[in-house]
Amino acid sequence: MRHFEAVYRLLSFTAAAEELGLTHSAITKSIKTLEADWETQLFHRTTRTVVATEAGKKLYPQAVDLLAFAASVRGSVAAGEHELSIVSGPGVIESMIHPAIVKFARRYPRTRINVATMPPHLAAEELVQRRIHLLVYHEASLAGLPHKDRMKVTNVIDEPYWMIHRPGHPAASRPHTFEEVAQYDWALAGYDRLFEQSLPDHVRVMLEKNGVPHYRLLSQAACIELAKQTDILTTLPQSAAQAMTAEGNVEGVPHPGGFRFSIGAAVLYDAGREPTVEHFIDCL
């Protein structure tokens, strides 16, 4: 099944053999054996092309599921542990993941957790391929994803954004409109293209006109440090902003424009109810 998956994905027996460290004849024999056992042709072959048959197209998504399940079972048997793979935006990793892990570990101390960040559209492909279990992104980003009709999204947090700046910043002298504060330099984490495209047209045009954000950083912590040390502005969800301002190193006010930090957790509808995944969502 692994040989079939590689040939289908690469559309080449030669490339699949190279990827798997096999000879061309070995992988050809493997596919012929599978076709003979199942009494169905999986590929149309010529000297130059490899094209999946209708049977091959039907098999591929189930082959991906089988391989992912086999890897999970193998890991559980070998290590006595389960593994949970999560992909999210950088702001979520820095503000929400570690408290959730603390809660989660009380019930599932043997579960290994891998958390990574990547562009949301790539993360959606990883989810569909069953290489990860859970996506955690701003709901505006989730709404623009490919395959979103195959995903179940649970809202895990919804609160206002706050504007963050150094003590004594000119923006603190009086209430400002969003159009006025957009003229300052901004550093934002997780401001991806899907989020940008989800904004109302007049907001997006105004931000583009003012070149906002001036700095797109992977790290929310780096954005906060810039806000502490310069006149650059950044933004945080209300709960994080209140904790940060209580320390006295930065100041903050509710974000002009009424933007909200709305985070959703996405799983595949047909992935079944994995208790560890469901519990991690609860912990978020």
C-alpha cells in the first residue's frame, strides 16, 4: 500500500522507487502483485506516463488513511504512547498551546504532542492527508481554506483585540480612530493572506493604502518586544493584553475598529471521534 501511494502521488514508478529506496523492478512487481490480488488495474502505464485508473483514484484516499492508521498503531505498540500532531498560527502557539498542554497532560500524560506552524492552506492539505490531527487558526483564516467543507470547526475563543504600545506612546494621548492609528508602523504575527482577504473591503483598502502591517513576523513575542522598545504598535487578544499591561512594560486599549480574536479548532468530519483530539479541543 505504501508503494501504491508513492506511485500515485509521484506519477512515476522510477521516482517512487527512488523515494522508497527500492529498485524499479521491485516496485513494479509490488504493484502488479497488488493488482493481481485485488483483480483490478490501478494504473494505466505507457513508456512515458503513469495514470491512475478509476479504481486507483478510489483507493488513494483510503490508502492514505490506512498508512496513517498503521503508523499510529505502530507507534502506540512500540512506545505504549499515542501521538497528537497539531498545526496552528504563531500567535496561538505562543498564547494558547502551552496552557492547553498542561491541562491535557493531566488526563493523557503518555501522549506525545507535536505542534508546528505553517501557512493555513498547506496545513489544510496536511489535515486532509491525515498527517496531522488538528488545525487551530483564526476563524477568518479557516473560512478561506481549501477542503473546508470536509472540516468540522469548533470555536474555542472569541474576545476583542487590544492595541499594544510602549508607555507614553503618542497613540495613548487621546482616543484614536482606526484610520488614525493605521498611520503608525505595525508589527503583526499570523497576519496571513487568508486573514487579510477576510477583512471588509474598506478596511483592507485602508490598510493597503497605509502599508499595514509594516512587519509580518512569525513570533508574537518579537512583535511585543518591538512595541516595548519603539513606536511600533502591535495587537493581542484581550486576556493576553490585560496580563501583559498588568506588568507595566506596555500599555493597551481595546483595538479601534472592534476586531476580534476568534479562534477555531478544525478536524475532518470523517476522521472519527478521537478522544485525545476532542479533549485537547476542550483544553483549548
